[in-house]
Amino acid sequence: MNLAELSSVSGRTVGLGLEHSLKKNRRISLPLPFCLAVLGMLTGCNGSAQPPRANRAIPVRPVRVKLLEDIKLLDVAVSGAYVITDDQNNILRRSSSGGLLKLRRADGGILVNGRLLARKSLYIKPTSFALIQVAGRKYRGYLRMLINRHGSLLAINHVPLERYVASVVGGELPAYFHPQAFRVQAVAARSYVLHRMLNTNRGDWDVSAGPASQVYAGLSSETNMTKRAQRSTRGQVLVYRSGGREQVLCTFYSSTCGGGTQAVWNLKKGFAHIEPLAGVKINYCQASPRYTWKKQVWSKKDLRRALLKKFGSSNTSLARLGPIKSLQVSRWTDRKRARQITVVDRRGHKAVISGEQLRLALQLPSTWFRIEEHRDQVWFTHGRGWGHGMGMCQFGAEKMAQLGHNYRKILATYYPGSELVRFY
């Protein structure tokens, strides 16, 4: 979906800020120097002016964040007045003082404090500035509880997008990072979630609250620094042009690249081979405590067990393997990462998995490693980096900020060929 098609997205239209200060269809290509004469007349050279606006004002609905799933019981506290509604916005219960709600999955639907209120789904909506507390954490917005396809409860926080961004920035970065690095993270987090909202079909939720999407911890990860980064970049996203259309960029990022990022399509299917997602050969993250990692040793027995537990149900060749004889990297990326792994058992049967699957199954820091076999053990040595290594490197962004680069330059470095625009 391109920006011009997004007017059909349901929800409210947020404020347009400074959109009238620049002509409607102007663009700034991030790789260009910012002090070119014409650009200087438009924005100045201090990096503080707003980027140009996207094609039109876009309605933006709240982000739907999956907090918990597969639960039978849940205590939810509301700090002030609230209503509980069904999917048609009919009021099922009202309270002027807040309190504790005990939710339980029952045969007939969802019980609230022992009373059956909904068959499939309900919403807990504060009517003032009240907060919702779920599993010990406080959240803005409102909470949807529904019964998933497995018959368990699913908790989804519907939160305003900018509030979500402020929380994610704090969840993803250490508090001591440079303000410009916080701005980089705010733009990356906003772009990532908007891409997910506009281009994926996940039904009831857009992103999860953990590192599989972006780390979102509600109010506990909001600070003055994260809110300043969110406000100073409000509405700003990275886009790219493809086939004459403007697309919101899926801005992957990880903690420490270890000396260069990799192409997104090495790990993710369905992504176009475009410059912003192709990876870059830069090495700014040497100061990261995770730049290199110590040797990790696995017995072949435990390694097989971990692979089967994680991927045995989806990989029939892997499920049929007996005791492992050898483990080899059969394909490398051009950034020296393990892209494909071949596992061979003692009967000579083979199974192929990706390097990323191996990383996830064994909880290795990255796919930048070498494999050494020692009898019944497999050693992972010469490890570098932390995370999948796609897109922006957070510790690399921090180093660039310390060297005096602003957030626009840092974004241009890690997502070359992208454009920074105001989505709203």
C-alpha cells in the first residue's frame, strides 16, 4: 500500500504540525549533502527543520500491541473511571472509580469478576486519563481481551502511535545513549510499526511487545529523553520509491552489527531487493560490549534436541534426523554470516536450516561465527555482533552521534537511498 492509498485507513487524523512550512510535494533524499544551496534555503543546515510532508494527511489508528497470549486468568487494574464494551461498542459495565478486574476464560466466554460479560471479545476503556495495569506494567490507551483460536485469552493494548514510539525508544536503547541516537531510534521505531500496520494482515494485532517486533514496556520505559526524541521527530518516517509509488520502509535494526549489516532478503522472504535494505559495510560499533562474543559449546545431543524443539514440527527433514554427525555452514552471506546450515546425522541423512534458525534455536548472539567440531561437541567461535544484523546498528548509531552526526545523517548511512518525510 502506498501513501496516496492510505486515506482509507480507519481512525483519527492526527495533527499536521508544520506541514504548511514547505511545499506539499518537496522531498529530501537523505544521501545528499544537507548544505546544498537550495536545500539550505528550505531547511537550513542545523538539522532542526522538519522534513517535507508526505503526499497527504493520513488518518492513523492506534497501534495494536499483543501483550500476552495463551492465558486462562489475568488480573487487570484500572487507575480511574472506565467502561467495558463489546465489539459493537455497547457498554457492558461502567465504573467511576476504577479498581481490580479479574478476567477468566470460561466455557461461555470471558468472565469479569465472576460475571460473564462477553462471548468472544471485550474492551476495557479508561474514560479519563486513567492507566491500565497488566501483569505489573502500566499502559496507556485501552485493552482488548479476546479468545484466540486455541481457546485461551489474548491481551492486546491499543495505544496511540506516538505514545507507543516513546515507549519503544526507551525499551530499545540504554539510557546513556546520545540524544541524536534516540532520535534515530524514534524514526526507525515509527517507520517499522507503520510498515507493519499498512502492509501485513495479522487480524487482531499489529506487533508484539517483545524483541520479535519491538520492545514495548508501556510507561516503565518512557523517560524525558525518550519523549523528547519522540516529540522532536513526531510523524517522521523513512520511505522509498518503487514502481512510481512511495512506500514506508520496513526499518529493521539490531543491537550490534559486528562490522557491517546484511541484506534483509538474506533472512526475510518477500522483500524487494532495494538499496535501503541491502546492508552497508561500515564498522562503528566496536565500543559495544557485544561487538565480539565468547566461544559457545554445545554437545551434539543437546544441539539436536534444541533444533527439534524449535523447528522439528515445521521441518520434516530435521524431524527425521537421528544423532548428529556433523554441522556445517553450506552458504555464507557477503558479510561473512552463516546463511545456510547443513545438518548431517550418522546415517548420512541431511537437513537444511537457515543460519538465523540456528541462532534462534540455540540463542546464539548472531550468525557471525565459525563452526568447529570436536568429537561430540560443536564449538561456535570468532563470534561478532548481537542480533540479526539487518538495518540500523544501534551501537553504530550511538558512535556516529558521538562523532557529531545528526539523526538524519545516521539514518541515511544505515538506510541509504531512503527519504525522510513527515507522514503526519
